[in-house]
Amino acid sequence: MVRPYPIKGRKRKNREAKYDQEEQEHEEQVVEVEEKESAKRASIENPTKEVEGEEEEEGRTGTDELVGIPIVPSDKTTNKDGVIFVLEKASLEVAKVGKSFQLLNSDDHANFLRKNNKNPADYRPDITHQALLSILDSPVNKAGRLQAVYVRTEKGVLFEVKPHVRIPRTYKRFSGIMLQLLQKLNITAVGKREKLLRVIKNPVTNYFPVNSRKIGFSYSSEKLVKMSKYVDAAGDDVNLVFVVGAMAHGKIETDYIDDFIAISGYPLSAAMCIARITEALANKWNIL
């Protein structure tokens, strides 16, 4: 038998091919790194719309941050009258249900609430959701006349909502935002440091401007007025603060309200009450 001997030429070719392959991969890695670095420098020096689009897409998919869409005022003239809204006794309570914390509501947590000797009818966070949408979607806000929105929960937690924030349309998404707010105490815009919603210290009167008139609403009030005439009678030097109850039933009980009025002979929801207020203000300020 003849002992087989390896052919040296083949090894050399294989080694050369291996070295050539490694050098090619190294060159490709260097080119890729250089392309990434150049793209990064270009994005820093000249930000493009594509980068902004990626940030917006991340904001839509993320659950921990809320995208704030600034509303450009149609009339930028300064020193104009504005309005402040306060939602009192909002049913926004967080509890641990099973293994996770959830925002309690009468539909999903009725059995849990009954076990804890609580009335499920009192847990209506959807009222606050509808009221905020009614305020922020109004032409008064889009015209830049909304100064601030404050919400105080049944437990006494006070938080501020910026006028240019975009509240989620669906209740499920809104519930997640409120849960995060009550746990982390603030929500910031994606890619920015601006706090769109933040928990603040009581009392709410500390944040009212000077010479403000606080107006509360109650169906049981003996003072029944037409909202448009009531708003027109207010002087231009008075800052209007409207206090609306965000609970299923009951009456606002606060000591800072100057005037309690009724704007209908029938009980109205918080969203309907706010709609009448903003309509009267829009007519007064000629906002179409």
C-alpha cells in the first residue's frame, strides 16, 4: 500500500482563500461602521423628516410615553381672555387586582369591588375621559384660549393636563395612561422633557390667576341661567374658572367656588355641561 501524502498546493490555496475571505469581511465591517458613523453625524447636523417619523412611530408603539401634539393657536394675539377648567371628584383609583395594578372601573372590576364592600357604580373613570376629550377637542382650545385643565380625584390627588396634549381616544389606552400617571406622577412627551401630565400639590387655588371667578355647576342649584348670557355678563378683566363634577352622582363640595349655577332643567353629563360652556365662550369670543 502507498501511504497518501497531502498536497501542499491545496492547503496554500485554502489558506489564501481563508485569508482573503477574512480580509473581505473585515473590510465590510469597517465600511459598515463608517456608514453608521457618517449617518449618525448627518442626523445630528441635519435632522431629516425620516428621523422625526421614526420618533413618532416609536411614540405610537410605546406604552410608557404619551405623544403630545401641539395645537397651533389660530389667533396668536397676546393678552386675550382665557378659561380654566377643573374636574372635581374624578373616579380614578388604582388597586392591585390579581397580580397587576389596574385602574378600577365598574365594568371590569364589579366582583372585586363588591368583595371589598364598595359600590361599583361609583367607579366611572370613563366620565373623566369623556370630559377631557370635550375640553381638548373644543374650538376654544384650538383657538388657544384654554389656559389650563386640572383634575382632582376622589382620593384628593391633583394633576394638571397641558392644553396641547392629545388624550387617547379609546378608553383602554386612556386607562393605561392614567395608571401610569398615578404611579409615576408624570408623563413626558416622546423625545422631549416636557411633562404633558403631572401630579401637583394641593390646593388647586394656588394655580389660579389673580381676579379669577370660580363657577360651579349643580342640577340642584336654584340659580338657573342661560350659559351664553351668563358668560357675556362676565367682565373682560375677570378670569373664568369652571368647576365641573366628574363623578356618576352627587354634588361638588368645595369651599373655593364663588357661584353655583344650573344651566339646564335636566341633569347633564359632565361632557354635555362642558360642551355648553365652550359653545357659549366660542360665541362670546367669535370663535367659529
